[in-house]
Amino acid sequence: MISFRKRKSKQEKKDLEKDLERLGLTDNQKRIFFEIKSNRNITQKDLSLKIGISEKNIRNNIADLKEMGIVKRVGPDKGGYWEVKNIKN
């Protein structure tokens, strides 16, 4: 079975970035959001390496994103995944 994913247009990504900006996200939080959005199984360690900040800072930023209701962890730490909420104006 083959499945195809529709690519987001540049305009859709710009609109999403504007929505995130309106919510007051920092640059690191936006980067974390987009990494989680592209790979829902990404680990905090991998996020730390990709974004270039410590795992402690990743945890703090994720805690803020969770508090805002933007991301949610589903399942256990091992074997679970990230869920990203749809952001609308």
C-alpha cells in the first residue's frame, strides 16, 4: 500500500508561522513545534541536537507549549508520540 501526503504550500506555512507569532511563541518554541509537526515520534534528545539547545531547555519549552495547548504527549515516554493541535487565528 502506498500513501501520499499533500505538501503544505508556502502560503499555508507562512499563515501558520503568523498564527504562532500571534500566540507569542519564541523562536525555539516555533522550531520545536515544526520539528514535532514533521516527526511526531521525535525525542527530546533529537530535538536538542537539531535545535542546538540543551535537553533541559527543550523540556522547559515543551512544557510551555503543552500549557498553551499547542502540543500534547500521547502514551508513555517510550513508545508514545506527540500530537500537534491545529492552530487557527
